[in-house]
Amino acid sequence: MALALLVAVTAALAAAYPRAVDRYGDAGLRRAIEQARPDRTSVQIQAAPPWMASLQQWESLLRAAPLAKARAEVLAAAEAPLVPDRAQSSYGVRTTVPLETSESWLAQPVGLPAQVVLAAQQDLASHSRLSTGRLPRTTGEPVTAATESVEAAVTADTARTLNIKVGSVIRVPGSGRGPLAVRITGIVVPRSPDGAYWSTLPVLRTPALSRQPGSQLSEVYWLGGLLLAPDAGPALLGTPGRPDRYWNVAPDVAALRGHDLDRLASAVAALESGPGVQRLRTAVDDELEAQTNLDEVLADHARLRSGIEPLLVLAAVGTGSLAVIVLAMAGGVAADRRRAELALLRARGASLPGLAARLLAETAAMAVPAGALGLTAALLLLPAASAAPAVTVAVAVTVLACLALPLRAVAAHRTVRMHDGREDLTATRPSRRRTVAEATVLVIAAGAVAALRRQGSGSTGLVAAAPLLTGVVAALLLARLHPLPLRALSKAAARLRGLVIPLSLAQVARAPGFAVLPLLALLSALTTAAFGGSVLAGVTAARDQAALLDVGADGRVETTTGRLPKALPDRVRGLPGVRDVTAASVTHEAKPQQSGQPVPLAGVDPAAYARLSHDTGLGAFDAASLRSGGEGEAGNEGEDAGAGGGADRPLPALASPRVAEEYGTGPYVVLLPDGTSVTVQVVLVREHTPAVIGDDFLIVDRAGLPRAAAHATTLLLTGDSLNGRALRSAADGTGASVRLRAEERSRHVDSPLQSGAERLYVVAVAAGAGYAVLALLLTVLRTAPERRALLARLRTMGMSRSQGRRLLILMALPQAFLAAAGGVLTGWAGIHLLSPGIDLSTIALASPSGLEGAALRTDPLSLAVPALIVLLLAVGVPAAQAWWTGRRGSVSELRLGDN
């Protein structure tokens, strides 16, 4: 049953890994497509009317039937895995040049007339809900370029923004004819406003403020969309709007698969500028053009995936190798416990093939159903993912479990023996083959570590095994070296008068060489668990630091216009969770006199700001070095401060490296937005500072600023549990924004690929710790009969129960202590060796930030907890065995010993 449970759990974990990676990859790709706007992810195909065609031919091309026929060709040109979403893929006719209206009643923010885009987009009825009026239609004669009036609908947002009502008439300029009158017959509400039908051309759904190129920022006008009847497209030929036919191919997000990313990028390229668009030019129009930003979205996602996949491979190789070692140990334990039975069968004439076939059948009877059960559990728990990889790895686990016992038995019983020779760890010398094999492993591990440090985690498959190989090398070295202290301790213990310590060391010295495999499993498991925990700790630390750089403190209350109320700092300071409040006067428009480029300048109270900088770790400094020495220092941080002038006396300033390099250390004059100025002299240079987000800043004493420039604009908060709702309520009505470090941190988990990789590393850490415990238990199970027989014999010689317990504990303690200590040291050394080649920025951060790289860092918990569990179990299990053996008596154990 124990073997069946081990095989079921291992098969389930092995089968779940590729399915989990597949699901996270699918979800990450879909999230990337959904987060990008449909105007970026849709393939937009357009064609202008042929210049050589007659007006009648132009009009026929812009009618609904030819457009629908061309749409079928466009959708058919998309190759798998680019599956079009037919419901959201819009098409029709629209003006490519906005038309200026002459209606003064339309909204005009600064007196400039509104402009409109006319579009005869098909299938309007199925994608909208009628709010008022009716949908536009064409009646009587077919619409032509000479038609003087058409009907249109607008969305509720357009109607509300531009003051349009049902019955309104909007006139747009004509081309070689009178104006075209567009009568509004209905107001519609989009059924899916964020879908591609409405968002590929968002101006048809929501009007936007626009301005002419080269005009001032304040010279804006409204640009809205008017939705004509499906057959009204030819009327656009009578306007200067340069109408185009268009077909927008929206990808079906539900059909996207992460493992098809390369093929999807190829399909997009083929439709945008490859064979697909060439076929469309042959079938639809020679001048047809296609464009999309979907290829850029896919490229960004591919970079994210390529940064995360090597880290997942590291976790998979480590945990998978541990599973292989533990399965091999399970087979070895079973073969060792049946050694007498198998030796008897060989002595009676059983052949090695027959013996192996018998053991294979016995093991398969348990392992095959257990493997099938684990595979089924993985398939049911993680649906909607590729099944082939999961089946492959589950079958591999089952086959390995079936072969472990027969292979171990065949290796141990190649020759018929009456009894086994002595295999004392202190007496048996390693063979030359073992020495060569260990040296080979050492060279391979050194090469893998060197390659990982130099090339990074994504170079080769061997590099992915570097953490595991580090543990293997440590295990081999420990197995070689730990007989030396045993011999020294045995000699020292021989002088002691007691019985327990010398006897325990003598028993440990007689431990068979088979103990190398459990030691290998323990050290590899502890190293893998430490590496996984360090990855998680590095990700957490990177997100915390990135969020701190984005906010500057635990919380930030800031206004970019005007000033904060004088009572706000005291009000915020009294909120629950707020430990301290530091006010700053920040302006982003200060300009050094020798340059026209603005530099952010912040006035602060040196003492409070130095305390904040020290607490946050952002550019700590000594407050005395920043004091202006003027008469008016800021007494209350929430109130305005200032000396009232100060252009002639240099203010000590803290600057960023870029500002100090570009403008020098001064003194030089800095012009303030209100027309005043201050003279600053750079005395401190720091990479980051809490008050200003970015790489350019000057920090000075508020007391030295002119009074008009010293009012508080920013509050920097520290506290362990800031309440965002309470802070926003306190700042309500002040025009200030509230940002919290905790909220910014959560925004860095942007893709299911990131969160999925974190979950997989949590599972890898748990599996590593679990396999370490299992390896220890297998070792204990293997030696349990010998310990029971030994304890029974010693009891008949007069050893007390307490002495028996101490004996078994001391027998287990040396190897367990060496394994635990070796695991901690190996994990620590491996992390420091591998950290230069591993960058966690991709898995930790959703987007680039001021944080330069996310380094792998040691996590004390992942180092200590698994090692302590191993040590406690190694001591606790023998103690429990001694207690149980003492209760059962010695007769049965002595009989087992005779056997």
C-alpha cells in the first residue's frame, strides 16, 4: 500500500505539472489579448474604392451584399490557430477623414465645431439595444452618392456628450454637391461595449476630445461617430471623407492556446503582410491593406513567457529528479527487506530473468492501478489542457516504479551467495568506478553552475539541473567525508565509562554503504526546497521594493495642482494604522537657470524626512547635512513653512546622480514656477528618495524656500496596515490622490503566468520537503528490523528501556544531523553560487520599474524548516520505535533475529 500511495502521488504531481503549465500559459495569453485594446489586437483590413472604376461601380462595392461576400473571404484567409471571432468581427464602410459639422448646438468645449465619422457598420441591430427611437434604414430608391439625406443612430455616450437627440439633423460638407443631412432616428446602447465590435473603432461608441496637429493643447474639439443604415454606404462617396471599406478580424480569445504562440504569431504575420493578404488582394481588391498591433502584443507575451519558463524548468528538474531518487529508494528498500527470500530463491535455481519477471509482475499489480489513479486525479483536477504530456510523464513514473525493485534485486543477486560480506561504512573503501563516476558528476555540476552564472537560466537543459547537481555533489562529498569524524568520535568514546555512546557510534560505523542514496535524496530535497523558497522570497522582496519605489513610502497623499489643506496632515495622522506622516512641498516645474529642462524639487523638514528615508531604505542621510541654517524652520509639518526669499543664500541639497552630473554641485540658481528662485548647492547624492518618483530630483529644506513655494503638496505615510478607504475618505474634496504600497504591490501580479509560476514553486518547495521526509522514512523502515532485534538482544543483557531509547536516538542522530546541516549549507552555498545567473524580474514584476533586476536571495525559513523536520523525524521515529519495542517484549524480535 505504501508503494501504491507513493506511485499515485508522484504520478499525480508529474501529470499535473505539464497541465498546470499549459493552463497558466493559455490563461496568460488570453489575459494579454484581453488587456490590450481591441483596436490593437484586431487585424484591420481596409480597401479604398478603385480609382479606375466608375461611380456606379464604386456605389455597388459599398453596398451590403458585396461587403458580406468579401467578409467571407477575409475570415477564410485567417489560418489556424488564429481563429476569428465572427460575432465581434465588424465590417462596413466608413469615412477616413473626419467631417466638420456646422451645427452650433453640438457640444464645443472651446468654441471649435465638432467633427464626426460616418460609418455604415453592418449587424448594428444584433450588437446594440435600442434606448430611444428606431434603428436607421433606407427607404425608396437605393442610396447613391447623390443622396441628400440619410438616417443614423448614435450611442448613448455620444448623444449625452454631444447633446444629440432623436430627430436632430447633423449636416456635413458635400463633395461637389450640397451638404449631406444626417437625421438621428435612434439612440442605442452597446450590448458589449468592451467587445471588438464596438472597441476596434472606439469613436463609434464613445466620442473623444481631439485637436488638429500643430495646434495648442487647449484647442480641442469633440470627435464622434454616426452609425448609418447598412445600405447607406454609397452616400459617403458624396462627402470629402474618403470612404473606405473595412473588415476587422477579431481573434477568438477562447480558442487561443499558449503552446501555439509561435504558430499564432506566424498566422498573424501571414494575414497582415504574407500569403493571406496576397490572397485577399486577388479575391477582393488589389489595393487592399492590412494592419494590426497583435504581433506586438504576442511578442511582449513571448518575452514574458521566455523569462518565466526557464525558472519553471529549474523547479521541474529538481522536483522530478527527487521523485526518481525516492522511487529508486523505495525499490531498494523493498529489495533489501526481501534479501533473504530472494537469496533462497536464487540458491534453489531461480534464474535472474525469471526472478526479475516475478518481481515486475508483483510490483506492477500495485503500481499500474496507482499510476492510473494519479493520472486520473490530475486530469480531473486540471481540465481543459493538453493530455499527451501528462499521460507520458505518468506512464514514465509508473514504469520507473515497476522497474525499481526488479533492477535492484538483479543487481544484488547476480551471483548466488550463502551470506553477504561486511559493508561497514568505515571499512568498505569506494571502488575506482565510483571514484570516476563521482569525479564526472563533480565536473558536470561545476560546468552547469558556471554556465548558469555566465549565461543565465535559459541557456541549456544542463543548466536547469544546476541546483540539483549542487545537492548531488554535496551528498557525494558528505558520504565520502563523514566516516572520518565517525572514526575520531569512536576512538574518543572508547575511553568513556558509559555503554550507550560507544555502542551507538559503533553501530553507526557499521552502517552499510546503501546509506549514500538516502543521503543523496535528503540533500537534494533540502537544496531544491531551499532554492524554491529563495525564488519565492526574491519575488516577494522584488515586488515590495518596486512598490516602494513607485509610492515612496507605505502610503502617499498627493496633489498635483494647488496645495493640501493645513488640517489634512493632522487628520491623516489620527487614522488607524498610520504611524507617521511626513509633509513635502513638491514641484515638478523647477528649472535650473543654466538649463530649460525642469527638475522636480521637494522641500522637506530635514529631521522628519531623514527619519522617513532611513525607515524606507530610500537614500538615508544625516538630517544635519540638509538643514538650511535659516531662522524659520518648519515646526509643524502640516503647515506652510519658508524663509520668504533665499535666492542669495545657497540651500544644501540632496540630488540624484543624474542631476548632480548634469548641473554640478553648484551653487546655482533654480527658478520656481511662481517666479521666485532659490540658490542650491548639492551636498548629498542618492539614487532614490521618497518624495520624488523618478531618477531626477532635488531635495532641500522647506525652511529655506520662499513662503509661496513651501506649502505642502504631498504627505508620505508610514504604517503597517494603512486603510485605503479611510485615507481616501479623509482626502475627499481636497483634489488629492491616494496611493498605497500594498495596492501597488498587488498590481505587479499582472499575468496568470506570474501567479501560476509562484504556485508551482510553492508546490515544488512542499514536494521537496515531502520527499525529504519520505526519504528519511524509507531509511528508517529499511533499518527498523535490525534496530528491533538489536534492542531486544540488549534488553536480555540488562539494558534498561531509557538506555534503549537513548541508544536508538544516538544511532540516528549523526547521519540525520549531518544531512540536515549539509542540506542547510548546501542550499545556502547553492543560492549564492547560482544567484548571479538568475533574474526574477520577469516573474516578479508586471512591467519595467525603477528596480534594477530582482535577485535570488536566501530564505531562512525554506532553509531551516525542512532541515529541522528531517532532524526531528530522525530522532522521533527511533524513540517511538524503542518505546513500542519495550512494550511488546523481546521474544518475537529474537526469533526474527534468529531468522
